[in-house]
Amino acid sequence: MEPSLNENNAGLSGAPVLSNRDDDHSSQGIFLPVAILMVAVMLMLGWNLYLAKTQAVTWQKQITQREQLVNQARSVQSDLQKIASDLISLSLTDVDARLIVEKYQIKQDQNAAVSPPLKR
């Protein structure tokens, strides 16, 4: 018969005897650090998701504001083109208007039309 390792012959062979109790303690000991790590990763991912959503809302607001500014600039440009057109037509009969047109070299392109604002 071969001797089996147990607590009685552990001293004879010189090797420590491992029991199932040590395995239970090591699995419980590793659970807490892994759980803390997972919670930290989840918090970090949640925070990044929050920041991404906040940034998307901010970008959408900026896009809306810039669209309003572009529309306003197009409106002003259209008004200035109308004024320049009226000034050119007035310069045919009025000397002061002709002097202004010549001084600022205002010209009207016959082929160019006022472009309508782009719509999305």
C-alpha cells in the first residue's frame, strides 16, 4: 500500500499539505479586487458616456447658432446687393450716385443672380 498524503504524514515527507480551505480563501480574496476594478471601469465608462452626450448637445447648439448666423449674413448680403443694384440704376440719372459708383467701382454682373439660401 502506498501512503497517502494527509495531516499525519505531512511531517514525514516535508511537503506542506494543501487543503480545500486555502482554495476557498484565495478565490474569495481575489473577488473583492476584481469587483472593485469592474466598478471603477463601469464608472469610468459611464462618465465618458456622459461627457460624450454633453458634447453632442453642445455641438448641436453651436450648429444651430451658426446656421442662424449664416442665414442672417445671407439676408444682409441680399439687402446690400439690392442697395448696390438700386444705386447703379440711380447713377444713370443722378450725378452723386454716379460719383459713388465710380469711387467704389460698383459693378453689377448681368449673369449673376441672387442665390437663395440653402435649406437642409
